[in-house]
Amino acid sequence: MKKNTIILISCILLAFLANPISVSAHTTIKMGVYQNRPLLFQDNDGGIKGIFTDILAYIADEEDWNIEYVNGSWSQGLQNLKSADIDILGPIAYSQERKKDYDFTYENVLTNWGQIYVNKHSKIESILDLKGRKIAVLQNDVYFLNLRRLVKQFGINCRFIEAFEYEDVLKLAEIGKCDAGLVNYLYGHQFERNYDINKSSIILSPQKIHFAVPKGKNKAIINALDHHLRALKNDGGSIYHQSLSKWIGVEPKPPSIAWLLGISSGALLLLLIV
């Protein structure tokens, strides 16, 4: 009897090792949503759309997941992910600081970077011109955090006005409440024409954009996302490439060093490598 028990336990262990725990079929997964067009947003009719939504919807269908969207600001999304009140957040830029609180997919979805827009009367042309100015930024935005660190390194004193949405950042710059506004490139590229502002030559901090889950939790979700992202990125006709084409035309590529040298000062060049 004892021998049979040992054999039974061994078989169970072997089966477990051969088939590691995965997300159960029909599992409901909570996804944080904030306004970050065209990557992720809620439209006027209440629909959740964007590149990350397209990709997640495809993966959820393949994995038999039910997706429940949880709306909030960017800062609320970060807090909800940290407290595990949601299961997934994305788009989110990877950083060593954020790695302490969240687990990221190995596969990134795309690359994005920071872009500064300026009020038409500001006469801001380089990072040095930010001295003494008011800069509108998104609260807890990775580009804001890197810009704050950078101006400190340059000894530039400026004031940051934190907003909850990128829309407010550009509006503050347009109406003159701030001299400039910092948004991510993809958002600015899509909506700059809606504002009476100028696109500056100041860019910074290319970031790989991922999905993330609470630290130490939802390993099976991360594994599934990585598995499908790898396959989708390698298939030129997949929903991944269809979505990029639909929302932004092509996958964004950070400006080359040669391009920067053609238009930039050494200070601007340093922005790219933050």
C-alpha cells in the first residue's frame, strides 16, 4: 500500500511538472484603463480601444479569458496594480524603480519617448531655455520623472505643474498657464494638430512599453502574454501589426543619433540616453 501511494504521488508530481499552472478557462482578468491614445483609451461611447486593447482582446480569446476593464487615472492605475486590485496594466514603461513594485512582460509591445511642446510665445528652443519656466507634465509619468532628474543634473531650475491627463498637459501649454508641456511621442503625434502649440526639438528618454502585473503575482498571465506577443510580432499579418497600422501607421522608431546631430546641441543629445 505504501509503495502504491509513493507511485501515485510521483505520478501527480510528474504531471504537475509537465503541465505548470496556467490561468483557468473563463477566468476574469481585471485590466486597468486610463486615457493614453492611441495605445489605450475609453472613447465617448464608453468603448475601450487602442493598440493594447486590440492585442489583449486577441490573447484573451485565445486563452478563454474574460476581460473586465477598470477605469481611472494613470496614477490610480499604478496604485491599483501595486495593491493587486487589478491584474494587468498596460501601456506601462519599464524602469528599475517600477520593477520593485511590478512584474513586466519580457516582450515589449513597442517603443515610445518623451516630446516637449511649447507655447507659441515661449521662445523655448532647447532644454537650457526651460530655466525659470513652468512645465506641464503627467503625474507619475516616466518621462516627467526622467526630465526632472535631467534638469537637476543640468542645474536648471523650473517648476513642474502635474496634471492627470495628457490632454490637460497640452491645454495648459496652449493657454499659457504653462510655458511648455511634456507628453509621450505617440500621443503628441496624434493630437498636436488640435492645439495651437509648437513642437520643440526637445525629445527624451526612449522607453520600451509593456504589460505589467502585480509583483510576485499572475505569473501565468505574464507567461501567456509573452508567448502570444512573440508569435504576433513575428507574424507580419497578425493583429499586432494590423493594430499598429490602424492606429499609428507603422511601428515608431526613436530618432537616430545622426538625425540628432543634425539638429541638436550636446545637451539635447543627452536627452535621448536618459
